[in-house]
Amino acid sequence: MRDALVEVMVTLPAHLKRSLTWDQGSEMGRTTSAPSTPATSSYAVAAGLNARPRKTLDWETTAERLVTLLTAGT
């Protein structure tokens, strides 16, 4: 996992690297051990939330804004 993160990190523009925060909590580590909440359902909820347009992003989804940020200045 670490190696995959490093590979992706080197491709990110500097302004996006500065905005990253790393999860220091144990909540994601527990998702696979809770039978009523498998990890896949956590990811499905996150995907659903990330697909919603946000007023703070001028009604873009987080994915659309990320593409805008990644392609800025190219």
C-alpha cells in the first residue's frame, strides 16, 4: 500500500500535495471487523457522498473539482 501511495503522490501537483491530510484514526481499521458494516459499504457511502454536487464547489462534484485542479495550468 505504501508503495502505491508513493507512486500516486509523485504525480500530484504541488498545490494538491500540500492539501492532503492523512487519517490517523482507527475508524477505518475497524470497518473490516464489523460484520454489519463491511468495508465495501463504507466505500459505497463515501462514493455516494462524493458524487453529490456541492454548493461550496459551485455545484460541482468533488470528482469534477479534482479534475479541474489536476488539469489547471496544463
